[in-house]
Amino acid sequence: MKAAILNFLRDEEGATAIEYGIIAGMMAVLLTTVFADGGTLGLAIKGVFTRISTALGGA
């Protein structure tokens, strides 16, 4: 039983998947914050598309 517990604690398989999951979660939070309604970058991008739409004749 002790050997099985030690093997379980030493097993690193799957650690990379967990790390990628954490990174993906942090990226999702970052992108949501950056592009959220009212965010500076979101408003800037919206302004660019509004100007393009106006220049093309509006829609």
C-alpha cells in the first residue's frame, strides 16, 4: 500500500495538461477583461469599425 501511494505521489503524468488548463483559464480572463464592454481597447476597436462603416456608406 505504501508503494502505491509513493508511486501516485511521484507520478507526473497529466501535469502538463493541468498546466495548459490553468494557462487557458488565465488567457480567458485576460481576454474577457480586455475586450469587455466599456474597456479601453474594446471601445477603440469599436470606434475603428464605426469609422470604417461610416466611410463605406454606413450600415
